[in-house]
Amino acid sequence: MRALELTIKVYRVTPNFPREELYGPTSSASELDYRFLLARDLEFLERHRYDGLRKKLEELRRMLTALILRVDNERQLAKC
């Protein structure tokens, strides 16, 4: 659900982006983080919107990391 929330927020802020930048935010979390920063610095994205998007992205990144660690752990246990 959090990934969906982040996607909705991205769709809501991208109408302010120049046309050539519209297809940029469709990548990994790290690339998305960079694109948010770039959009903020180029003034396509207001600071408060950037802060909100970054917070959601960090939350999602923590969840994905926890999931990856759990799956890796379960794989290791299955090998025993």
C-alpha cells in the first residue's frame, strides 16, 4: 500500500515538470531519490512536497530492505 501511496504522490507532482522530465521517475528507489532531489533543485518540486516524497520513499526503502533480509534468511534456513 505504501508503494501505491508514493506512486500517487509522484503522479500528483509531475504535472509541474517539463515535458522532457515526465518519464524520469520510473526507476529504482535510489534513482527515484536522486530524481526527487534534482526536481527540487531545479525548482520543479516545492520543498515541502520533496520532503513528503522523500519521507515516503525512505519508509518504503526500509520495508523493502526488511523483506529482502527476511527472504535471504529463509533461504539460508532452507539450505540447512
